[in-house]
Amino acid sequence: MSTVKMNRPALSGKEKARQNWLNGATPSTLMLIPAIFFLLVCSVYPFLWVFRYVLCNYNGFNSTFTGMANIQRMLIDTTFWNSVGTTFEYALYKLVFIIPLALLMAVLLNMRLAGSSLFRAVYFMPTIIASSISGMIFMFIFATKNGILNGISRSLGLLNGPPTPWLTDPSIVMIAVTVLAIWGGFGNYMLYFINGINGISEDVYESAKIDGASGVRTFFSITLPMLAPVLKVILMLAITGAFKDYEAIMVLTQGGPGNRTMVMFLYIYNTIFATANGGQAQIGYGALLSVMAAIIVGAVTGVYMMVSKELDDVMYGGGQSGKSS
């Protein structure tokens, strides 16, 4: 028996492109389905669920529509807006110290000195410790009576009078909170910087040595500019992370003294889970505050992205125009 071959019409350029796109898109779509499913279930649905109770008085059992009452309450809630200001203050203190320290340690540990691998592990260890445990550790360190820090200060002769109330004095409690934040987070950013430095070609450093550039000049002229893409990502992660911190602060100070360390998400936690306000759960009002907090964090992130883009245009756009001229 002879087989008859059917001559298929030749595909046009557009049809070939469409066929190639379908052949490549189908496997990609199948691989993305699990990620999209978990994104919808774990992120999108809870966010939409929050909107259900923004205009309601909901305590976990009964829901009553209250209209604009929650919004009016939020606008005059001085404790919440003070917590927003405290969050900005805390984020500023954390970023000012943690980024330079992480970069400095990354540069030092990248010199392949003796014991650098051990120090990497030691500095990274706090990042894998639960925030609640970190808060408990520093509670013992900063305790007024029998605290480790006050004990060491007294033994060294630095403290002769009464012990320093690190966690109960509103004027110095932010120091304790900032130290805790730096200790718990800088090791993670340090590893990001180390990976970024390892991505810089050794030929560039060899050329700098041949030209007689000092270590400081090499850092500011080669290392820091070539770390710019990594630095942008690290700064964005640090900013969003600082605005969402609250677990360790909750254990260390409970937002005190006098709400001095009451950050935004800690206040929302207290509102929703009835750890404040006389033990009355206020899920509806807490849902509104959560939406407002998301807007604030999103706005800060958006401003940072705009500023970083402008800086890129100045650095790279100006450089290209200079070369072309």
C-alpha cells in the first residue's frame, strides 16, 4: 500500500511566530500555575478579605456595618499616627547604621583573611534566629537590674551611679531597639554585598593595582560604583523590612515606655489581636489600619524607586552623553 503525503500549506511569518510563541509559552505557563495558585491563595485572597471589614465593626464573631466610622476614627487616632512617625524614625536609624556596617564587613571579609569563613557564619547566625528569641536575648542584655550590659559597664568602671534604664527611659530606649535591629539583620545584607563583590571581575582590581590606586581609592572608584545595582536591591529590601519590623520590638519593649517604641505594625497587631484597648478585638478597625500601612509602605517604596531611577539616569545617562560628545 502506498501512503499519500498531504502537502500542508506553508505558514506565513506571523503564523510561524505565533506557533513558536505557543510552543514556548505552554511549558512556561504550566510551570507558573503552582506559583500563581499560591500567590492568589496566600496573598491576593487575604488582601481582598481585609477589605470586607474595612467599613465594619468586626470582633471575630459579629460584623456590623459602620460606614465611615472607622475612617473618621483613624484620622483622629493620634496613637496610630505617632506610631507611623516612630516607624519612620526607627527605619532611618536602622538604615543609617546597618547598610554601611554590612558593606564594611563584606569588604573586610572578602579579603580572604584568616578566619573569614568563621566570621561570616557568626555574623549571619542572628538572621536565622527567630525575632521573638532575639527580643528575649536583648531583654536580658538591656535589663536595668542584673542586665548584662549594665554589669559589664560597672565592672569596667564605666558605670558608677545607678544602673542605666535602657528599656524604661524614653530618651534612650530607641538605642536599644536600633542595636537589636542591626544585630539581627546586618549579616543578611552582608552576604548580599559579598556576592555582589564576588561578581566584580578581578581584572578590574588588577588594573587598579597596576595604576597605583590605593585601597580607599579602589573602593570608591571601582567597588562602590559597580555595586550600585546590588545596593539598590539591598536598600529596597532594608526599607520595606524596617517598616514591617515589630516582632522583636514587641518582645523587647511591648511598644513602651509611653508608646515611645510603638511602631506601626505593632499598633495594628495590638488592635487586631486584642492585646490593647482593654482586651477588645477590633478586626475591622485593624483591617483599615493594615490597608493604610500597606499604602504608606507602597508609597515609600515607590518614592525610593523613582529616586533610584533618577540617580541611574544621572550616572549612566550623563556618562553616555559625555562619551558621545
